Amino acid sequence: MNKLVNKMALTLLAIVLLIAGIIAGGCASSQNSAGNESAEQGKEQGNEPYQIGAVVDISGNSSSLGVPERDTLLMLVDQLNQAGGINGHPVELTILDNKSEETEAVLAVKKLIEKDVLAVLGCSSSGPSMAMINTVQSAEVPMMSMAAASSIVEPVNERQWVFKTAQSDIVTVENIITYLKARELTKVAFLYMNNAYGDGGKAAFTTAAKENGIEIAAEEKFEASDKDMTPQLTKVKAGGAQAAVVWAIPPSASIITKNFKDMGLSIPLIHSHGVGNQQFIELAQGAAEGVILPIGKLAVASQIPDSDPQKKVLESYMADYQAKYNTQPNSFGGYAWDAFNLVVAAIEKAGPDRAAIRDELEKTSGFSGISGTFNMSPQDHNGLGVHSMVLVQIKDSKWQLIE
């Protein structure tokens, strides 16, 4: 009798484990792909789904960038498929997490290429984006980065298959230089993350400062994982700078901002657009008050004039995102909005042909997106100029347009 009971128990356990495995497998699939249900419907209608891939910094140091990008992409592919897809073809979007690591980004993009995606979106940050370039160039797959470093798309003759949506370092720097010169601040400190994003900002700012007669009184770097930048700021305090420029993303950008206030530094603190999300303000624990930075218009959409060609696009994205996630989007989600819609527009014209998609991306003209109005060319694979950004100051934990 005991043997029979034991046998029945083992059989029941095996059934339970089998069911659990099936459920787990289904969950894993839904986390990695979007638009699968519409893709199956498309197959039933005789229209094969178009495959698009995305490599996003969903976890790790750059997760504050990647999470809103992932959420934006999931929302957009659902909207697109509900509207009939691309020329009647539903879109299946596969999103992979690179964990904010360059090696993981390369492994992820190789998986997507093996899946025969028409284009790749990503990454969220500059280092992983740079790491994927050789792979997409070799495979001749269009890539639309959502990161800032100018070197992602330059030199263009070595990046024929690579484009990006975030404003380049030099665009951000030009806005900062304009602010400094208008206030006759000619002696500044420059602090930056020791990674591709920080290096790009340093190179652009160093060149622009020299051309505009601005002295860099102190130059200090820190690691993305550092928990205290007091030693670097101590040198800044001793250097007699009239302002401090920081090139970083959260959480390190928030930490150095808090250190700055704790040390009683009263000179203007200017950040790059790498802090363009509410998490930067929250992590700084009140220390972000007064911080100045150039940023895309999304952060101050309600403050820009109705005549701005971006205004309706910005308001539509904000309303859609708020309705789906019960929170407001930020600039990083905006980079994903631009990346997805630019690629979709190119596929609509080119069809499922990677080379033709690349060519159409390069012809992008007058595309009003979240980050600005894009005008790409064989010489410019970003297509955004200095007027794609505005200067803002953080007041009462909110972004305030500087007139």
C-alpha cells in the first residue's frame, strides 16, 4: 500500500513540475519578445511578421536609462501592431538585457542577428553601443543607438550601418559653452565618469573650451561604481573654478551632486543630459536644487511654445506613456521613441531589406521626434543640432526652462 502511495505521489510531483516548466517557459518568452500575439495573427492572414531587435541596459549601472526605454518600446510595438503593423506586417520585437555590460551587449546583438532581425535598437549607454559596432558593421545590419557619445557614429565612413537618436556630446557642449560665455564664466572644473560616455564628453568639452577661451582649472574623473567623490571635489574647491561641469549618469551623477552640496560649494553646478530623468533628482536627496543642464524639450514640454513643431509629438507621447504606466516619461524613453519610429519609417519605405533600410535612415529629413527634428545624411548619422536642446534648471525638484 505504501509503495502504491509513494508511486502516486511521485507521479503527481512529476506532473506538477512539468506544468511549472511549461508556465516558466511561457513567461520567459513574454519577457524577451513583444508583439508575438499579433505576429501569430499576421501569419494566419498570410503576412509574415517583421523582426526587430533591441539591446537595452535594463539592469546594471545604466538601468535608469534602460528601463524607460524598454517600457517605451513595449508600448510602441503594441500600438503599431494594433494599427496594422508595417504595411500589413505585424512587428515582433525581441528585447534583450545587456546588464549595462559591453560583453553582454555583443552576445545579445549576435543572438538578434542570428534571429534575422531587420534592424537593432540599442544600447542605452555609450560603452555597450560602441562594443556592438564591429558586429553590426560586419553583418551589415542597421543599428540605431540610444546613447550620446559622438564616436558611436563618427567617423561616418567607418560607421555606415550605425545611427543614433540621443543628442551628441558636441551638441550638449555647445549649449553649455553658450551658458558659460553669457555669464562670463571663464574658469571651470570638469569632472567625468571613467567610461565611453565620460571620455566622449571630456574630449568634446576640452576642444570647445580651448576654442572659446575657457580655462579648465581642474579635471577629475571617477568610476561609475564610486560611492564618494569628495576627494575629486576637494581638488575642485582648491582650484578656484567659477563653475563645475559634470559628465555622468545616475547613480554616480547623483552622488557627486550630493557631495557637492555637502561640501558647501556655491559655484554653479552644470550637468550633461545624462541626468535627464527624475531618478537623478530623487537619488540626490535634495542636492539637485539649482543644477543647470541642457536637455531635450520633453522635460519642459508644457513650457515650450505651441508653435514648436515638436510640441504635439511630445504631448502625445506623454499622454500615451502616462496612460499605460501611470507616470511621466523622460528623455531616455524619448530616445527609444525616436529609435523605434525612425526604424519603422525606414522599413515602411524600404521593405524587409537591411541595406535599403540603412539607405532610408540616411535620407531621414524633417522627422519631428522626441529628441528634436532629425535631418540625417551620408555625413551625419545623428541629425540633431544645437537647437534640439534647451537649458533648464532644477527648481523644487522640477525642470524649469531657462529663458
